[in-house]
Amino acid sequence: METEIPALLRARESIAPERFTFHSSRMRMKMVTAEELAAMDADSDRCALELSDAAVDVMGYACLVAIMSMGRGYHRSSQQRLHQRTLDNGCPTPIVTSAGALVDAIHAVGAKRIALIAPYMKPLTQLVVDYIQGEGIQVVESRALEISNNLEVAAHDPMKLPAIASSLDSLEDVDAIVLSACVQMPSLPAVSLVEARIGKPVVTAAIATTWSMLKALGLETSVPGGGALLSGNF
């Protein structure tokens, strides 16, 4: 959240007049486990309240798996609840979740069948797969990198992703690839390369969240280096 989304917004500043400031409030999490994710999500109300004090124009809940581990469709109720917190504080703010943004992005590029790469352990990756499939999208193949430490997720070399993507068995059978189903796992330097190699849309949680934020702000969704989704066509 605090690396790739600002990078995308800075890239947009190179082609458009809008300028952005970035504000954050943290939910604690060290190990990517179901227990820590549930505790983290419970803290999201505090974060929304704190950020609404700054009268921001849009908020992004950046942990995809924290939402998806709470059960199918949870991003909708989370967004409604957190928006109510901002409303109660006198600063009504649109809420974007990376979970909902990724689902919306996959639909936007017209993908029915996808392959997915995630840093999570296999049980959490399966929760993500089940959640996405509950939104009417078939996950033909998923690859769990099984990195449990959250800091190690952030330190994963994004230039390992092209080889991982190329090793997927289902490239001919999918409409798009989710190169990183986690805002924390960096992927931006690899997106254009993988799109060029496979000739299909490549989306990530960070790109999808940026796209949803721009839409919530009523701005054009065109960002250099943001792949097909941020070409301005969606």
C-alpha cells in the first residue's frame, strides 16, 4: 500500500494535473495467519476514524486477505461499516477495499477465467480462490508462494514474478493473470513485462486498488506502467 499505490499516483502526476497526498493509519499484523488477520480487521474501524479526521477524499483498505478471510462478500459490508464511521465523524468518505477492487477489476477487463499468484500459505490462498470464485470468476490455477512473515512478503523480489507467471500451466486457458493478489507483495516492475509476454491483461491488488480509488475520485484511470487496467480504457 505504502509503496506501489503512491508510485502509481506519482506516475499519473506525470501525465495529468491532479496532485495527491498520502495518509495512512496502520492495523497491526506480523504473521499472515487467520488469527492475526481477524484481529487486524477488527482494528479497521479505528483506522477509518483516524483518517477521517484528516478529511481525506478516499480511503483504501489495503489488506486483501484480511477481507477475504472473513467470508464471501465481506468487502461490501466492510465498506459500508467503515463509511458509516466516517459519516459519524462528520467527514463522509468513499471506502475502497483491495479485495473488492480486485474483483471489480477482473470483471472490468472482461475476464471470466484467471490464474492467480499469491504470497500466502496454501490454506489462505485457497480462501482467496474461494472468495473470488464466489464473485462469479473461475480461478483455473493458483500459485501460493507460502511466505508467512509479512515483512518477507514486502521484500519478495518482483522480478521473480515473470518466471513464476511463465511456469503456470493454464496460460492458454485464462483471460487474465493476477500477478500479485496482495498489496504488500511488490509486482509493479514486472507487470508490463508479463503482459507483453503472455498477451493478456495482468492485474494486481495494488493496481486494482489504485484504479478503484481514481474512479471514486471521479478521475481518469490512466497511469503509465499500470498495465491494461490503468490504460484509461476501463
